[in-house]
Amino acid sequence: MVRAASVSRSTEALMSDQGSANHAPVSGVAGRYAAALFDLAREEDAVAAVEGELAALHASIEASADLRGFLKSPVYDAGAQMAAVTALAEKAGFGALVTNFLKLIAQNRRLFAVEDMIRAFRALAASDRGEISAEAVTAAPMSDEQVKALRLEIERMAGKAVNLGTRVDPDLLGGLIVKIGSKMIDASLRTKLNRLKTVMKEA
């Protein structure tokens, strides 16, 4: 059983917005929160379980504009946010680690960065398995076949196994954006249009 107190105690040092040099794949505030959660998950031999629950949370965020708006809104106080994420975690059946983590970031007013924390956790888990973490952003959801084909192509390019996450950005006009670690591969129509506009202005 994971103790709630252990989550707060073990993460407080990393939650103070000070750097952590022990986790190269992540950086910034979201990275430090993710690193704290990853350390706890590894101690409890629960990395896979936590990663799965975070993936489910991410899918829920992607599917609900209301939830995305709530997480990013500065209107709600910490108490309201804690109550909401507690209810969400209970409904989803999340374990103690993820539930307490969500409560902590709600208490610390960091819910707006939870998607970045999820991505950072995935990067740490992938690195720990000897994989690389990649993310594909598209204007519309990809089919399972398309995701599989893209993962295989990235693995061919990278020469190692890839943990591929996907998300939808309706503002993307076409194509896709792939981020492999810190490297961005942008094949979006919007970027091409922006480049064209820049060239036209220069002309």
C-alpha cells in the first residue's frame, strides 16, 4: 500500500521549483514533478501501472474540452481543484500514487501543466526501458494502423524502440508534427504557410 504522506514527503523537495539533475530526459517545473512521481513509482515497482493511468488521464483530457478548460482555468481555487481531481481519480479507479499526485499538483496550483507532466513521465519511463519517447501531433485523430506505421518509421530513423504518444491539435491545418526527444520534425501545412508568408513579406 502506498502511503499518501510518502507522496507529499518525497515530492516536496522537487515541488519547490528547484532543479533536479538526476533525470536528463526532463526539465522545467513539469519535468521535476514528473521526476518525483517517477521515483516513487519505481520505488513501488509501479511504473507501468502509473504510466497506464496517466495515459488514461491524458485520453480523458483530450476527449473533453470542459476538462481541459477546467485544468487551465485560474478561476477555481485549490480546494475546488482538489475536490474535482479526487472525484475524477475515484471515477477512473486510479491508484494511490496517481490520485495523491493529482491532489498535490492541485494543491500547488499546477494543474495547468498536468499534460506536460504526463509527457515528461512518459519520457522518463521510456528512457528507463531503453526506449526513446516521441509525440505526434495531428489535426485529426490517427487510426491504429497510422499510429503503428508512424511508430515503425520513427523506430527505423532512431534505431531503437519508440514509445509514441499522440494528441490532436484542431488548429493544425494539415500534416503532422513529430517530436522525438528534444528534436522537432514539423511537416504541418500551417508551418509551410507561415514560411511562405515570411518569404512573401521579405520579397
